[in-house]
Amino acid sequence: MISEKVASNRFVFHYRYILVVGTFLLALLLYVDRILISVAKPGITEDLLLTDKQFGWVMSIFSLGYALFQIPGGYLADKFGARKVLAGIVAFWSLFTGLTAYAWNFTSLMIFRFLFGAGEAGAYPGINKIVFNWIPVQERGMVNGINFSAGRLGAAFALPLIAILIQMIGWQYSFIVLTVIGFLWATLWYILFRDQPTEHASISRKELEYILDKRQNENETDVRGSIGSFLIKSKSVWLLMIQYFASNFTFFFCLTWLLPYMKSRFDLDLVYASTLSSVPLIFGALGNLSAGYMVDKMYEKGFKFKSRTITAIIGFLLSGVGLIFSMQANSPIEATVFLSLAIFGADMTLSPSWASCSDIGGRFSGTVSSTMNMFGNLGAFLTALAFPYLLDWTGSYEPFFYIGLFCP
């Protein structure tokens, strides 16, 4: 992140950095909660007598709820502010994280996971609204990179740790532990943060003036007329949605079927498979940070449009190369290396995508970003279903990877 300097030319600490820590922890929690069910698959399918196809529906129904409630979540953040909305939705999804432990059959599990996804839907649009209000334009790329890297790091480190936690206390109590953590975050966020830097008593006058001078003007937006009409007619919004669909189709394989895939294909135990499955997510975090750095550096040099497009193009090319070679892998280590390259590339597309939403949307950044994220998560919905069904129909993992290769 680029910060203003004091007269002595030394960097000083600013309150907006604390805010970024808060959104970082939120993104961390978002993905830890989300990936828990993948690690808990053996226990859940055994206790509830589910087939792999049924479990595919359980994971995909989350993405459907997540996709359908993106626009309502973004609209609420724009209308009522991200402070109240984020606190409310984290408490809501944490409730259904806990209720997952009490599912008694396939139908009840589907309902709980759909509502869990509906709750999580407003998280990133709310974060994007906070970034729009608090973060200077030239710092936006790196902040987006930090926030998205948190989700990848959370999922990466959660995979082996949750596997150990499940072995210690069982899958049901693991869901309850995360419920408590979610309620704690929601409470602290509501107490400590405000929607606008002008509303916060702890921010220095110097930092406040800097933010107000360097952030995007609320009236600087491509939106003309009603926001609904603009979303339907805007070529830029449609292009953002299509490329985000492709990116999510590849990435969400890591959150849903990568662990079962590694465990089954290479006959690994749960903890080792979880550890290997976490590596591509770490590279996803590195992809986010690298892209955030590229976006900000190119923006500083006056290449606003290219800072968004070139970064994403490089990401999609790397993703395609990684997927091609992962299909030919003969060992779990080799597969992990190439899948890490694929996810590194796919995640390079995120920072420029969300920065573009703020560029286009202005004060409607929550609604524009939620529209893009909705379409992207339709890709996640299809990923969770396509993998088990294609494997059942063809007896091979390769058709799924060819589809993923086509998407970038």
C-alpha cells in the first residue's frame, strides 16, 4: 500500500490500515467457513448417508444462494452502509454455519447451505463499498489484492488445521466453533468501524484530508439513468461478468473438489491431501498480491485502463498453461505444482476486476461489484456440479479440466 509521507520522509501508521486488517480478517473468515464443508465431507456423507452427487448439490446450492443474493447485498451496502450490513450478514451466515452441524438429512443440509450462501453474498460488495469510501484510488489495487489474498490464505491454512480439528472434536463441533468466531467479528466490526472516514473520531486530521483528496469522487461514475437500466445495457459490466465467470469456474474447484480429487486420484490420507490442496490457495494469495502491485504501479504511471486489462490477460494465460500441464501430472506433487500455477493466474484477475467495478460504479460500486460477483458465482455453482457428474458420465477427470481450460 502506498501511504503519504510525513515531513521527515518516514512512513507513518494510518487508521485506514486498521480498517484493512478488519476486512482482511473478514475475508479470512469468509473462506474458512466456506471450505469447512469440503474437509468435513467424509463425516457428513457417512452420517447423513449422502452420495457424491448429492454432496455436489450441497456444495453447489451454496454458490446458488451466494450468486442470487449478490445484488441485494450490494444494494443494501450502498443504501444503508457497509458497517451495519457487514455486521448483520456475518451474524446471519454464522448462524447457519452452526445450524449445519444440526442437519439431519439431505434436504435440511441443502436449506442450511443455501441460506449460508445467501448470507455470505454481501461480504465482498460490502468490502468494496468500504474500499471506495476509505481508500485512495492509487492504493485500491493493493488493498483489493490484500483482501482477496486473505480468503486464499484462510482456506489454505484452514484445510490442514480443520482436518486436525475435525479429528479432535468431530465435524459438528467444528462448525459451532466457527459460528462463535463469526459472532465475535460482527460485534467488533460494528463497535470499531464507521462507513465514512469523516464519521470516525480516531482518524487524524492529516489522514482524513489525504483520503478525501485522493479517493474517487462519489459523482465520478459511468452510471447514467437508473442503476438497473445501466447494468443491463453496459458493455463494460457484461464483459466483467463473463470474465469473472471464467475465473470462478477454475478457482472454485479448489474450494470444493480439489481435496476429494487429490485424495481419490492419488490415494492419500485426509491430512496429507488437505496439506497439498492448500498449496494452490497460497499461490492464489500470491497472485492477488502480485496483481494488486501491478495494478497500482501501472495506474501511477498513467496507464489506468491497461492496469486493469493487461494484468487480467496475463492471469488468464497462466491459468490455462497450469490446467494443461496438471492434466498430465503423474504424481500428487506434480499435480499440485501445476494447479498452483493455474490458481495463481486465475487470482491475478481479481484485483483488476474489483478495481474496475469501483471505476465504473462510483457511488454504486457495491451494486456493480455484486452484479459481477453474482455472474461469477454461477460459474462456481456449475463447478460444484460439473465435477462429480462429468466423472460419473465419463469415468475420467479430464473432461472437467478441458472445460476449465476453455473458460480462460
